[in-house]
Amino acid sequence: MNEKILVVEDNEKNRRMIRDVLTYHGYVVLEAKNGQEGIAMARQHKPGLILMDMQMPVMDGFTATSILKNDPETKGIRIIAVTSFAMTGDKEKILAEGADDYISKPLNTRELPEKVRKFLQ
């Protein structure tokens, strides 16, 4: 399979957990610690999918998603927002920024590979 997935997440435990789950399912996982790194890695590696945390230092996921979706080079990359925001209106705001879907934290490790597989088909 060898499909590349970029995980943009500032929390190392979350990154490790996502990496372990996706690696187990045969994906190649690239990692970035903030939105700025995420944009650079997306442009360089052109992953099939990005899992984007919304709350990060340096550059948050809202800004990074908006930049990637407005860049002709990266606008076709699917982005799933990963967030602990679960308030009414948050999902709409996230999707309005250009994210293709939304997963709330804490992540369900059984659901994650299913959602990823669906987006990469």
C-alpha cells in the first residue's frame, strides 16, 4: 500500500499513538509538530492525507488548513481535522476552513484506520 499520511500534532504522545496505529495498518507516517512544519512537509512530500490538530503553538491547524487549501500545489490533499473542540458550531467552523472531515479527541483507535481508509480510496 505505502500511502503517506502526514500527522500534524504538537503532543508527542498523540503523535506516537497515531503513528503506531497507522503504521500497523501499513501506512507511511510523516510527522510535524506545528502548522508551519506541516505546510512545509505537505509541500515537500505530497501525502495522500493530513491529520491536522487544530490547537498548536507556532501556527494552529485552522491557519495551516486554510493555507494548504488555498495553495494550488496542496489544495487537493485531503485534511482531517483532529481536535478536542466539541462545542456546537466547532465542526462547521473547522469544515468552513477547508478541512474535509473532523475527528474529535480522545481518538478512537479502531475508528481512525477506518476513517483514513475511506479517505484514501
